[in-house]
Amino acid sequence: MARPSATLRTGAQMPLLGLGTGPGSVGSWQTSTEPMYEAVKVAIDTGYRHIDTAESYADEKAVGQALQEKIGSAVERKDIFITSKLWNTRHHPDDVLPACQRSLSDLGLDYLDLYLMHFPVAWTRGDVIYPKDDNGRAILCTPDVPFMDTWKAMEKLVDAGLVKAIGVSNFNISQMEEVLTNGRIKPAVNQVESHPYLVCSKLLKCAAENDVVITAYSPLGRPGEAGLHGVTPFKDPKVISIAEKHKKTPAQVCLRWQVQRGVVIVPKSITPARILENSQIFDFELSAEEMETISGLNKDARIVKFGMCDDHPQWPFNGAF
């Protein structure tokens, strides 16, 4: 399988296609991590060389088990790109190094290729992934921890050789610019929700101007939860028409549109046939007109909102993407 990549500001090559391993929705977990363990092995055997995970997904041990079975046999460590993320409850500078070390231990790795700050808002410290009050609101860190304090602690992970690059996730344009302006080490990546109904064109332009690679999570709009949110770009008649023209699936067209924009994609699947299908996007090309048509479908339809802390001043979704 061809593995086109994006070049990070560090010079590292980040494969444009990765396997997402996150839970189906914010605040939920798989009842078993066995399917994700099998999915990672299938993905590597299929040719994937990029795995995206996070502490909050509660499956890093399963991902790590799969990696250990494949590294040294099916793939060399240097040839596979591993991303993990610092969770909201680990923003205190004293918690950053232990959190990274825990992820490395669970994954069975000596270093991460990329470590992202998962979200710009700090929640209360501790091991409860989703700390909530009686009203279902996130319990915030008191006193608050500005994300630049967290970033400075993440920079030390690079200095220590534990991570090759650092970045952010779910940061709006002004937040990303704050890190670019004030960080000693500039963010290599900003991972955000993006699909044809949420194109993030302003963010993509700003990122390109500042040598930041954009990664799209939920690049298909989370089809398994379509009944909950109604965001179904892969069912759009214009997407279906383009797919029929190319003899591809609508999902493949949605993914191809992203990689042609230079956006890294990390679609999640535990189904072998779907993992293969998602990888078969490098043997056709969308025309400029087709790219424009898909980009024109934008509805600013966001699925992942972290609404439990939407009253925090750093909640990102009041800002431009």
C-alpha cells in the first residue's frame, strides 16, 4: 500500500492515513479492548504505518500489545508513527511527565512520534477520566492551569527524548496562534474534528501559513452514531454522485478529499473490511471541481463539543476554526 505522508516541522514524515483507536463518543468506552487489539494488528498487516491513540481512550494497553506483536516482525519501530495525547486531567505541569511515561509503558514504547494536548481546558487532577459534578458538568482544575503552562511541561518531554514532536488538539485558531507565538517549541500538529460538513478552511489556511499539519478525527462524521447527531456527509447526494463516478464508496471520497487538502486522517474502525476500504484512497484523484463541490458542503456541523465545560473561557468552540 502506498503511504503518502505529511512533513512535520521536525522533518519527520507523518503518514496521511492512520488508524484511529478512540471510543465511539466522548465519555464512553468500549466494553472490551479486544476488538481494538485485533484492529491494530489488522491495520498493520494491511499496510497502515500510523496509529493514533490517547490515555482517555482507555485502550493503550491493548494497542501496545498489538504493537509489540508486530514490531520486529511485520514492521520496524522506526517505520511506524505513534501518536498519543495528554488528557484534560493531566494539565498540571507536575502531571505531564508521569502521564507521558504511563502511556509509553502501556504502549510498550521508548518514545512517541507525536504527543498532543488533547484539549485546551484543564479538568481537576486525578485518575477519573471524566470528573463530573451532580449536574453533569466537568469539575475544572482549581486553580486553573493555563494551557501554556502545560505546553512548557510538554516541551521538556521533547528535551528528554520521550517524544519526537508535540502538538495540540481541539485548539481554535487564536489558541493555536498563542502556542505558536509563546512556545519555545512550536506545535507540529493540531488534531481537530473535520469532515465535509465541517471543513475548517480558516484553520487549514492558518496552519499551512505556520507549518502546522492538521489531522482530522471523525473524518466520516462518526457514522455509527448518525442517529444521535444526524451528521452524515457520506450520505450526501453530491458525495454519492462523485463516488459513483470514480467507482469508489462515499466514505473513500470523503477521505480522499481530506488527503488531497494535505490533511492527515485517522478514521476509526474495528472491522477488517472497513480498515482495508479506508486505505484504498491513493489510487484515484478528485478533480478541482469535485474538491470545490465537497468543500462547499460545509455546514459547520460539529459532533464533538465537550459541552460539559462550555462555560470555561478557554472552551475552544466559541472561536474560529
